[in-house]
Amino acid sequence: MTQGQERLFVLEASGGGRLFSVNPDGSDKTFLVTGCRIPDGIAVDAAAGHVYWTNMGVPQENDGSIERVDLDGGNRTTIVPSGVTHTPKQLHLEAADRKLYWGDREGMRVMRCDLDGSNVETLVQTGEGADDRRDETRWCVGVAVDPAGGHLYWSQKGPSDAGRGRILRAGIDPPAGHDAAGRGDVEVLFEGLPEPIDLEVDLAEGMLYWTDRGDPPRGNTVNRSPMHPADGRRTPEILFTHLMEGIGIALDPEGGHMYVTDLGGSVYEAGLDGSHGKEILVVQGNLTGIARAVVAASH
């Protein structure tokens, strides 16, 4: 039987844009890809042997893209070419429907496609044109999917440190008779957040997690809240503080761990409740997305 090996896959926006993998204790750092155009969101399909990531490109140029590479860094290919998505951010691979989902910041939308990059769709559209684009409350960043519950979650970060960030939820597909811009099923779960970025869900426990890169004390944190609170009240629980502009988050629900990155260059490990937090890597450049996967030991 092939022995599985746990690996973390991390994106670095600095250094010319790089993708590397490490063991969960921070050892055996291996660069897989260089020359990425401001990489931001990452997802791993361990069974198929692929890593996917988004490239923001130049935000004002509408030239974002999505690429794929083998787990060992081979066979790099662009699956969503430059210009199909404006400024793609967090990336989520949903095993249930074999789709990629992502937030498109300056594109002001949440999008998805097949794993080969075909059938690109816009699921949520929060604005249109240059005037709307200047309104950062419309910028979609983080994304998560609850396939069994039929819900799509996303963050709209708002201006930097402005306390106008929101986390929203809707059905995965627009309701019949509604387009992406006129959906009637959008719920605002949280508003007035410092600057929410990436999202993750623990479906077994019904918990939504997110990073926030805004001002302390509520910003530069990892937070969580029940996806469906019994009393209907939603109050973020701050789990982890003192990040240096927190961005990426990856959960290991079975092992009881989470992994977090920040633009200050650290990768952190903590329990799902934020306990026993520690840095496993430091001074690694401007880190963005992170994903965890169990891969064949040969990788």
C-alpha cells in the first residue's frame, strides 16, 4: 500500500511569484514553480496529482489567470487564460462537483469552472464597470462551498482596515430566473468586519473559519462561527491573533489542526480552537494562499 505523506502547499507573492511545499513541521521546503504573476489562491487535487493556483496579474489590467501543475512541479499549464478572470483570489476545489471556485476581486464576482478550465461561469456579480470597481466593498476575495447544504460562501473585504468587510452566503447556483447580478437569495452573515480575506469550512462540525488582515484587535486574526447557529446569532470567535496581515488558511479537521499564512512571511500551526499556536516557518517572503493535502510519498 502506498504510504501517504502530509504536505503543505504555499504561495509566495514576492520573489517573482513562487509555489513551494513543506512538511507540516516546516521542514523539507521544496520549490515547485517560479515566475507566477502574483499568485494568491491555491487548491490541491491529491488523487489526480494536481496543484491549482490563481495569478492576480496586474490588478488594473484585467489579466488574471489560473494555472495547474503536477505535485512534483512538472507539466505546468494555464487552464484559465489571462483576461478571462480579472483578479482571481482564493481558490477552492470542490470534490463533489469537480469544479474550481474563486473570488475575483476587481472583477467583483465569484466564479467557477471545470478542472480543465472549461465552462467558466459567474455565480455572483456585485458590480460592473470602472465606477463600481473603485468601491472596494464590492471586491470578492475569499470563497468556500458547502455542497451538501447547497451553499456558497464568500468575503467582500472592503477598503483596507476600514471595518466595512462582509461575509455572505447564497445558493451555489443562482435561483431560476435570476442572473449573477440580480440574485434574490444572498444573505449577509457578517458585516462591519475589519477586512476579511480567505474562508474555510469544517463541514463535519458546521463551522466557518476566516482570516482577517484588518486592524487589531479584531483584525490580523483567525476567526470562526457556526455556519447555522442554533439561536440565529452570529458572533465571530477570535481564535488566533497578532498575524502580520493574515491571508491564507487551511484546515485539517481530522487531525485537529489549522495552518495560516501572512504577508509578513510566516506559516503558523494551531489547534482548530486556536490553541497551541506556533510559527513553523518565518521570513519566507509575502505569503498568500495555503493548502494541505496527503500525497503519495513519492511526491
